[in-house]
Amino acid sequence: MASLERAACFKCDICDSDAMAKLSEQVSTTLGNPNLIVLNASDRDLYGEVADANFSKFERHLSGQLQGSHSLVSALSGNMIDSGGGSIIAIGTTFARGAPPVGMAPYVVAKSALEAYIRCLAVEYGPKGIRSNIVAPSMTNTALISSVSDRVLKVSAAKNPSRRLAQPEDIAGAVSYLASPEAKYVNGHTLVVSGGGDII
């Protein structure tokens, strides 16, 4: 009989260092030391001008994508190392590869910064038993793209070699692989999940 997995929800401001320290204690007390961290926070407002003299949207995306990830990893990685290591997986985007879409600069810049951060983690924390990787999906059918027009979604699906948008389970499968023992020698890698739409 399969064992039951435990789950718990924690509400926390990931940009508050004191709150993150408390979160680390709560997680360890409730679930034990973590062996997996998945970084998947994102602001839903994807659009912003690249040079409109207002840096607030860049700050908001960088705060969630980079500062939040840094806070979470800083709070939990020590416990992860103490228990023998583990895996950190960030959800990136194919928009950070090649020519980015017009009008999404704050989101793309923050995701690009997140990818650079993960590569740094891979180099510095690999010797400590922590693997750090990125899953980079193409446009995925989630609430994040709720503001994207139906026409854009249909065009994007039609242009993809798989003739559809990514589904959450496509991305979950990639995360599951990178978190598994089968990926124990994969570190600092970007796993593109795009249905063939990002072939280089």
C-alpha cells in the first residue's frame, strides 16, 4: 500500500527576512527538514514597458521572482544541507531565451535574473549536496495567462509543433523528474518544456 504524503500550507511574506526565519522553523517542525524546494511565485501582471521611466513593475517582479526566491532558499537550505542535501527547482520561462515578447520586459528580466541565481546556486551548493535546476515552460494554460487575449492564445497554440499550449501536468512532470533520483547528476540545467516551440 502506498504511503500517504503529508502536506501543510504556510502563509508568509517571502520578502520579510524575519518571517522567513519563522517559516523555516514552522516547516521543519511540521514536515521535517525539506529535501525539495520549488520556486514558482509570480506576479500576474505580466505587461510593462521596457523604458517608461517607472521602475515599479520591475521592482515588483524582481521582488517576487528573485528576492522571494533568495529569502526562501536562505531560510530553508541550511536544514536541507543538514539532512543530506536535496533539490531546488525554479520555474522559469522560454521567454528568457532568444528574442523576448514585446511588452513583457519586467517579467522577462525577473525570470532571467532568477535563472542566473539558480546557476549560481548550482555552482556554490552542488558541493553541499543540493542540485539546482530550472524548468522553462512555454505559454502554459494556467491562471497566469488569464489576461492574455483568446486570439493570442490560439495563435500561440497553432504555431507550436505540438499544436497546443502546455498544460500544468506537462510542467509538473518535468519538475518531478528533476526532483527524482534519476536526475541525481543533473545540476545547473535548464529543462525546456515547450512542445518543440523553442527548438534551437
